[in-house]
Amino acid sequence: MQRTAFLVLGFLRGELSAQEQEELDAWVAASPENRAFFDSLTVDDSLHRKLAAYALADEEQGWQRFAAKYFPGSLNVPGPRPDNAGSGVQEGGETAETPLRTIRSRNRWWMAAAAIAVLVLGTWMFLPRKQQPAVAVQQVNDVMPGSNKAILTLADGTTISLDSSGNQVIAQQGAAVKQTGGLLEYEPGEKGAGNVYNTLRTPRGGQFRIALPDGSAVWLNAESSLRFPVAFSGPERKVEMTGEAYFEVKQDAAHPFTVQVTPQTAVTVLGTHFNINAYTNEPGISATLLEGAVQVTAGNDSRRLSPGQQARVNSSGQITVLQQVDTEEAIGWKNEIFYFRDADIQSVMRQLERWYDVEVEYRGAVPSRRFQGEIQRNLKLSDVLEGLRSTGIGFSIEGKKIVVVP
């Protein structure tokens, strides 16, 4: 068993000699079960997703929990060594932090886990169902991830439901609108249509993308909205938003693009890429600049941002500018990733609430542990929680509710 695990690991890493490759080929050809599971390891992504969930924790601790659950006592193989020696969960008086390996750098950890699991999990897969180990988060209560869905409200109040399967042309005053799957495209309308406004709103568990009539593109996260004219006219291009959105604004020096976030807070640009997070249940409003330049205004205060900077506006309207932030954290959602950087459990749960359309209940003290890393947003809720459980925090799913137990 150890020899085969070694061969599979070598295959995944591209390090097998010709003789070792022949030995592995012989094992694969020895039975239909070996072939089926080897194919599932190298082609199917189910094991990859499960290991990704387990990587939402300190690697050594996550490895031990994974090994203890799926193949206790089968193989004595050490888990991956973190790049930073000594990093891990801090105990005592300090705030506990759970470092995570990013998707790009944890391949060694996945490969080692997969090489061992190919034997033990492979055996488990072909056992009678009654012998399968119980999972930590009950699948019967599972919640699927969000998807492309939104409500478009026209100027006359008409509402149109949009989802990934939709393909339609919506004719209205001054503009033609085309929906193709999760994208809504506005063609340039008549100049007189500048006073005609539409609103695109995503529910919890929804996201959508829109191409505005000037060619600018906007991605809406869950529980967000964008109000915009069907045609831009006058000296300024202006839209209003709530929730979270990522903007790629088409450059037009003669017509600045303004995003009104609240009556007192706005972001003005000429042509640039930036993200705005303005959820009302977050500590404040944040604007993160990836390319170009933006001007953030809150009341009488105004700050100009350069790429890599982030402006945070608190409830009092004060602006703080952070230097060289991790822009991947700000736009992780747009790239279909939950990206946590020194995030507390409540921040993590707020993201899950919006994307999976669930509520969260804390039974007992709110855990103080912090999280850093990333995981794909296309996983089922149970897979995400399985990874979070590796930190020592307890989770369960009760209907449309996540229960957190310290």
C-alpha cells in the first residue's frame, strides 16, 4: 500500500522513472476498481474539492484531521511542512490565527493527501454503503452555492427575472437590452433616454454581470444592486449601487464616471478597474483600486487613490487610505473565490450568509480564531464548513441555518 501511494504521488508530480511508471501502470490495469479510482483522482475534481476544503486550516493540523477521518492507522505519512516554520494556531493570550496555504502554493499538500487517499479512499468507495464513514456535516442538510440570478426593474416598474439559462432581448424606451446567460448587455441608447433608469438587483445566493451602454462592465455580488440610465447623456456618467460591485470603466476623459454609494459617499473615475464593498452589515465602505485612479469622496473629505490602495469610509464619514493592500482579497468573489486575509469568524460567516442564502446562529461565545487563505465559491456549503471545522470550531447545518459552536 505504501509503495502504490509513493507511485501515485510520483505520477502526480511528474517524477516517475520509466520502471516506476510501468509498475504503476500494472497496478492500474490489475482491476477495474483500480482503473476507475485512478481516473477519478486524475480527471474528476471531487477529491480535489474535498482536499481544498480541508486546506482551510493550518496544514499540519488539517492533514491530521483528514488522515484521522478517512484512513485512521492505514499509513504513517507525515503531513506537509509549512513554508514558514513555527506558523500555526496561536494559543494563550494572543489572538489565534489559522494560516492557510493559497491555491497556488498548496499543490504539494494536495498531492501527498491524494496519493494516500487513492488507496484508502479508493477501498472505501467500493465498500458496501453501510461501511462508509459518517461525514462531519450532514449531507441531507446541504446547501448548494449561489448562481447567476437577478431581478431587472425597468423604468415603468416592470420586473424581469434573470438566470443563467435565460437568453432574451428586452426592448424598452430608448434602448435595447440583451441577456445571454449571466450577462446583461445594454446597447447605446438615444440621447434622450438619459432620464430613463433601470435597476439590476441580485438576491442572496445570486450574482450577475452587466455591460453598460458606454461599454463599462460591472460585476454584482450577492445581495447587491445597481441603478443606471439606459443611455448616458450630459457631462457625467453616474450610477448608484448597494452591496458589492466590481467595475471596469471604459475610459472617457470628457465624461467622468461616478458611483454614488450613499448620499454622502461617492467614487469618481475616468477609466479604471476598482471594487466597492458597501454592505450595510460590514464595518464600513471600502473602495479598492486595481488600475488607473479614483477619487473617493465622503462629505467634505476627498482622497485620490493609486493602484494597490484601499480607501475605507467609517460610519462617521472619515476616510482612511491603506497602502498596498492585497487586491486579490477585494475581488476574490468576482473570481469565484472566498479570499480570507486575517478575517474573523463573523466576517467569514457574513460572506457565507450572502452567497448560500443562509442565516448564522452562534451558540456560546463567538470564536476568536482568525482565517487567512482562499477556497472556491462553487463548493457545497458542507464542503466549506468541513474545512472550517479543521480549525477546531464546530459547525452544523440546520435547514437554512449554520450553527457555530466554539
